[in-house]
Amino acid sequence: SLGRPVAEIFAEFSVEPLAAASIAQVHAARLRDGREVVVKVLRPGIDKVIRRDIGLLYIIARLAQHYWKEGKRLRPVEVVAEYEKTIFDELDLQREAANASQLRRNWQDSPALYIPEVYWELTRPNVMVMERIYGTPVSNVPALKAQGVSMRLLGERGVEIFFTQVFRDNFFHADMHPGNIFVEPSGRYISVDFGIVGTLTTEDQRYLAENLLAFFHRDYRRVAELHVESGWVPPGTRVDEFESAIRTVSEPIFEKPLAEISFGHFLLRLFQTARRFNMEIQPQLVLLQKTLLNIEGLGRQLYPELDLWTTAKP
């Protein structure tokens, strides 16, 4: 896959890959000038496999939308279309490299987050070469504690990084599961794997920000009004009834640390409320919602006492 002109630039490859995933493998290597790098290579023919699977998903989604009473509200065909765009973007490693470069520029010299450098002269649509980083996997909590890393700092930084990427940069790393995150002894995060990033339209970004501000202030009426204004619920929705439903779901989770919040129960109640008010799924927000769940899970693992609302509110 590398081709001889590119492969000859490397002094050696490691015998075993650093990581293997469904669409690519990652190998350790060293350039002839001594720089240590990682080389990500797409699996040959993976695009045909994905096209076949996407085709099957479309068949299921169309059947669901036609025959299932919740089909119109949950918009399965649009959700699959959003996923199709995301997964095929992942297959272009030059696009992933561009995502990494943008994130690195956004967080240049930050004490909170480090993004490895891309070596563009060695990067192709099916091969990406980046600076090799060293850190402790964020999931290895005992090792982080042994290094003296503050768990509270990590928990708060994770939330701050996410909201900063969404609202300052409108360009967020949307695959922030623990396998893609490492930590330096200083407590600085290191992110890798930038095949999936998210952006929002100006309108969605504004409605989301106003919703969160109203939510943090427990202004449930404003939350209900914003859902009607944005078109996320039908225009004839009774604002007072929707306000009451949101209050009923939300009040029990305020002023509690993550360890005492059942997000599974909270999400179930939200879905029940959404169904009652015929609220449609917003496919363009699926990536953001997925990432927020990743962040919540990470925060729960690192520092269960984290006050999510106080940390996110600024």
C-alpha cells in the first residue's frame, strides 16, 4: 500500500502493529532522520465491505420508516445517510490528516490538549504518517494515580475541552473513546484518531448553546420554547406542557455528582418525553450526542465526584 518511493523513506517497521481496527492498522516506524512515527494504513478492499453493509442498513431503515409507527419521528433513513457520510470520510486518510492539522492548530501550545503533528509529505489517501506520542492510556487509572495525576483535573479538563471544541471552534473530535486518549504526567491530554470530527450549522450551534444555558439555569420554559423555535418539536406543541415534562425529567439530576446520576434512566425518560411530544430525531446532532456520552463515561471513570453542571456552565 505504501509504494516503494514512500516505503524507502522509513528505516524500519516494528514487527507487530500498534493497533488493529476494522478499517485500518497502525504500525510503529522510524524515519531515516531518526524521527519516530506511526503509520496508519487502510485495509485493502474495505470500501467494498462497507458499501455492502451500508446498503443493508438502508434496506432496514426504509422498511422501518415505512412500516414502523415511530419511523417518521426517528428518521432512520436520514440517520443512516449521516452515518454513511461519516464512515466514508473515515476512509480518506488525507481527510483525517487535515482534521488532525486543524485540531492541532486550534490547540497549539495548550496545557490541556496535545495533537500530534502530521507528516504531509508521507501521507496519501490510504496512508497517514504522524508523530509518535507517548502517554498513559486514559483508562489506566491506577497508573495515572501512581504518576500523581489529578483525577479531578482530568475530569474537568475533559468537559472543558469538549465544550470549547463545540462552541469556540465549532470543530470537535467526535471519537473520544478511551482507546483514543492518552495522558502525560503533567495531566495534559493527548488525542489520536481523527477520522470522525463534527461541526454544527450556525443555527444548531446557537440553539444548542441557548438550550444548555437555559438548562443550567433551570429555565425549563425557555428550553421548551427553544425546541419549538428550532423546529425540533412540532409548531403546535403546548409550551407549558412541554416545560412541565422537561422539569420532571431534569430536576432529579441537578446538584448531583456523576456517581449518583443514572444517565441510562435519564436518557430513557428523555426518550419517553420525546415520543410523547412527537419530537423528531435530529441526524445532524447524532455525532455530538454520541461524543457527549463518551465524555460523560470518561468523566465517570476518572472522577465520579465531578459536578458536570458547574464544570460545563462557564
